[in-house]
Amino acid sequence: MRIGEFRALWSAHALSMTGNYLLNIAVSVLVYQQTRSALAAGLTMALTFLPQIIGGPLLSGLADLFPRRRVIVVSDLVRAALVLCIGIPGLPLWAIWTLLFCSILPMIPFGAARAALMSEIVQGERYVAGSAIIGMTAQAGTLLGLVLGGAVVTLIGPHSAVMYNALTFVVSAGIICLGVRSRPAPAREGAERPRLWELTSGGFRLVFGDPRLRTLGMLAWLAGFYVIPYGLANPLAADLGAGAAAAGLIMAGPSLGAVLGGFVLTRLINPDTRMRLLGPMAVMASLPLVAWALQPPLWLMVALLVAVGMAGAYQFVANAAFVLCVPPEGRGLAFGLVAAGLQAVQGIGIGVGSLMAEIADPYVVIAAAGVLGTAGAVALGLPWSRLSGGTIELMHRPRPTG
């Protein structure tokens, strides 16, 4: 945090994340007030997942074609303009949904460029620590945005909240312009700039052709198993005879655990050990779900989910290790591909879990997800125990400065 450029990047990220959750709440309230349809409001929230799944594999490549600071700034400003349009009173539902979908697309090159640019600002174990700080900020921004978002919308109304929200992206762009110096686009062999589609296909070959990148990416995608309780929070709360507050506790448990686990992981455990712990922590992220077979009470449910979140903090280190292992000219695209896959597996996990809970006991569904996630983590943790040494060596390798 003593590095000025990192502080600027972190501040812009925190502002964008908080603004993102405020936007989601404000738009869902706006749609519900306009339609009085719970289905329309639910579809509005579901729509926020689709752009990253659909556009991730393609738009992430922009971070490797153009100067990354420029990509971040343009993404923020484009998003601000689209969000401002959503707040215009009287728009039909189809227009709101179209603008919302388009307003989330700039998050893809923003995130890819931010991850790649950070690797130029901080290197080695500092990059791992910085990545964990960014990850913890995302979790804290989730909690803050969800808690404050409802209050802000209630205070000033959904239309005003959406319009003021556009300012958060403008301020984020300003912070990057003032606090991060300009750098050229990543250097590539040959004089011609590759086409975006060629870059994307090359990104798939890069990620899945390298054992370390493939293993780290699949470790991240295990989140599709331990995210399932999030989607079943309301049925679980209803089964316990509790209300929305209990469902909120179930949803918030993993995020709270991730903040606590991220702090312990980055402040109390040395960098080499963090890398070696990826496999065991991935196992522990799914293993507590097996206890759902015993139908635990609410307090134990929340405690287990906090434990899931604490172990799930391995994602922060896996994210950083992944970016460190990618060649500089492909970092934006590779990060974006894995991030899009992470969105996809979480959406699929919640969808399949919800479907299975219609035909089976939700407790059994969650316990089964715990067994499958644990088995997958063991299968990936074994090769990672052999691959981690090379990543640790890479983390300590001196990098050129200036």
C-alpha cells in the first residue's frame, strides 16, 4: 500500500466494485417498481451474470492489444455513459435490460487490464499480496454494496441512485488517469498487431496447453461446487422456519470468511507456504459442505460457510499465481478467460443445485456438492504439489524495474 500506483489501482477497483453492487440493487428495484413482477426483478439480477460469460473470451483480449491504462479508463467512461442512460425515467423494460447488459460488458476488459497492469506495478510476492488485497476488497465491496445499496435506493429513489452511480465510474477513471502512469501496449513479436479472434484462440491454447495454468484455472473453477449454498439460501432458511434475515446470513457467510481468510493468508503465512497450501485449502473449501448431510442448525450452517469462505481465500493466491505464470503479452486475455469460466461455473452450479433441490432434499444436494468438490480438489491438489515449486521460483525471480 506504500506504492502510489497500486493505491490508485486499488482505489479505482474498490469504487467500481461498490458501484457495481449499488447498480445491481438499484436496477432490480427500478424494474420491480415498473413491472410489479418478481420474475422480472429476478431476471434482471440473472442478467448481470451473462455478459461476462458471453463476452469474456473475446473482450479480455483488448487488454493485450492496447495500453492497459487506456483500456481501464475507456471501460469506466463507457460504462458511466450507459449507466446514466439506464436512469432515464420512462424507459421500457427491454431498453433497461439492453442497457444493463451492455453496461456490464466493459467490466471484462477492465478486470483483465487491471490484473495485467498490476503485474507491471508490483512483482513477485508483492503481486501475490496485492492480488489478495484486491480480492478481499471485492468481498468487502460485495458486503458494503449490498448493505448500503438498499439504504441509498430507499433514500433517493432508484432512478437517482442509478444516475449518481454513474459518477462512481467517472471518478474511478479519474483516479487511474491521475495515479497510474501511461505504459505502451504489450510488445509482441512481428510488426503486425494480431486480430482479436486470433488472440482469443491463442489464449485458449496458452491456458489449456500449460499444466500450471490449466491446474490453477481448474482450482479456481471448483467454486462452482461450494457456491451452491448461496443459491439455496432461501429454501434453507424457509426449512428452518426463518425469514429473509437468515437467508442473508447464509449468503454473507462465505464473503465474511473470505475477508478473514485473506487477511490470515497474506499477513500470517509466508509466500512460499501460501503457494504450497493451494491444494489443501481447495479441499477444505468444499469439505465443510459434507456436514449438511446432518441437517445442521442455522448457527452451525453460517459457521461452516464462514469456514468455506476462509479456505476459499486460496482463490486470491491462485489468481495471483496464474497471472505470474502467464507471459506478459498474454496476461489480460488469459486472466479474462479464466474469470469468464469462473462466472460460468458459479452460474451453472447455482442453476444445477437449484434444479436438483426441486427433486431432492436441499441438504443432500449440498452434501453431494461437498463430496464432488472435495474429490475434484484432491485430484487437482496432487499435481499442484509437483508444480508449485516452479511457481515459487518464478515468484522470487528478479524483475526489471523502471
